[in-house]
Amino acid sequence: VVWPLRVTVGDVLTAAREHFALEVTEADAAAMLRHRLEFRGHARWPDLVTDAYEYDG
């Protein structure tokens, strides 16, 4: 069984608030998530489920 990697902009916003006491915009969170996925090589994974590429930045 292959479980897809699911990470959303909402996950980034929640982590920023809860772990770092930061308020960021959805566009900034999407940009951070896209950068992280691309840096780690996860952006090419066929089982990646994310909304990071739906935001204009």
C-alpha cells in the first residue's frame, strides 16, 4: 500500500502559528511550501497531494 504525501497550505499556516507564533499570508505559505517541496525533491513525486501550486505568487 502506498500512502500519498499530503501537505497543504493550511498545514503550513497552522505550523507557523502554533510552532513559531508567526502570521503569514496564504500566498507566502504557498511559496514556502513550493520551495520546500522542490528543494527536497518531493515536487516530482507522483503520489504528492498538495494545493501549493494553486496559489498565484
